[in-house]
Amino acid sequence: MDISTKVAIFKGKRVRKIIYQNEWYFSVVDVVEALTDSNKPRVYWNAMKTRVHASEGIELSTICRQLKLEASDGKKYETDCANTEGVFRIIQSIPSPKAEPFKRWLARVGYERVQEIEDPELATKRTRALYKAKGYSDSWIEKRIRGIAIREELTDEWKHRDVGGDREYAILTAEISQATFGMTPSEYKKFKGLARENLRDHMDDLELIFTMLGEASTTRITRGKNSQGFPKNKQAARQGGTIAGNAKRELEQKSGQRVSTPGNYLKSPQDRSFSPQ
């Protein structure tokens, strides 16, 4: 789970949200679906914009930003998003009895974000509590939290080294994963039978450890070589992943067990035995 991108739940409905310029932005289509139960929320949202413009002369699109959110196919697309104030304005144009409880829910989410800005440790505590409620062990949670920090440290390096946005980050991440596990993240998700789920939330301890090793090694190499630009950082990513990949293969050879399996951490472990080539 990217700590800056989460899915909130309102009465069983998913509402995608993302931090932009230090505040939460929410998917407008998800808000519309949660409040209207429309089976075509995008059509409803487009019709609503037309209706409000015709009756009130207001362009609701102007209070939205196009931000990339993950869709049901696992890919990220530009999506109409609005901050708390913007969503409150949009809700005013939705004739629904569900609006008031949603407003209270939204206010609480916004308040929690303000608390997290003032005390970042609260965000970590909430993340721990979420994983604990799902049945993860304390030791797994520690690794997952540490992995999030290592990932953020790496993306911060890329941000300051003339690497583009999400698309180039995804390519570099795929380089690390390919060199570490012999699979890109999308291939790894298929290997584990995942669709919309977060890959790292379905890794066991060793898979998380080697993921961290690949990304931490990439950060160290990037700094050591002062890599600038996408091509140089791609090379560093491949080298960092190779370090983790070599360590993984050595462990597999010595233990006679695979590190990567189709299994889910929370489910029964699958047979990891194999015959080293």
C-alpha cells in the first residue's frame, strides 16, 4: 500500500483518495456512486455537471483536479478528484438522503489527515491498526512498515534526480523486481492470482525482505554514483535488483525452497520445495 494513496470505505462503498499538495483528494465518481447507488456513476457525474452549469452557471469541473488513481484493471488513470471543500460543494448538487452522514464521514477523514500532518506517527499507527485488524502478525507489519519507508526514500531520490513521474517510477520499479524475482510487478500479481489487490500486502516475510533489499540497494547505488536522469537511474535500478536477486538465488539453493510462491501470506503456506538447477 502506497502510504499516500488509499481506499476509504463508506458504508461498504470504495472511495479512492490520494494526497495532493498535502491534503486528501477524493475520486468524484466514487463519491457519486456512494451517494446515489448509480450503476453508471460516470454518466451520472457528466450529466450532473451539465445540469448544474445550465441551472446555476457553475462549472463543477473547475473545482476538480485530474489525478492518477488505480482503476479496477489495476492500471492508473487520470480521474476527476476534489478536496474536502470541493466534495462538499459537489454533494450539495446531489439530491440524496445519504449526503449528511457522508459529510460527517468526510469531515472526520479530513480531521484525521490534519492530525497526521501535525503528528506523522499517527499515520503509521493507523496503518499498523489496519493491518492488525486484517490478521497480519506484528513481525510482518514491522517489515511492511519498514518497506514503505524504504520505498519512499527511493522515490524521493528519483524525484530529485531528474526522473519523471509515475510512469518512469513504474518502469524503474519493474527493473528492480525483474532483477530480484525474475518478474515485473504485473507478472508477479498474475503469478499470485491477484487483480486489484496490492502485491506487497500479499507477500510473506522473505518476499518483503528481498523487495526491501532490492530497493535499498538501488538507493545506495544511486547515491554512490550520483545517478542523474532516467537512463542512469534505470541502470542503478537493475544493479540494485541484481544484488537482491543474487541473494535470493543463493538462499534458494542453500535451503532447497523457493522464495516466490503463488501463496498469500494470510492463507495456508504452499509447498516451497524445489530442485535447484
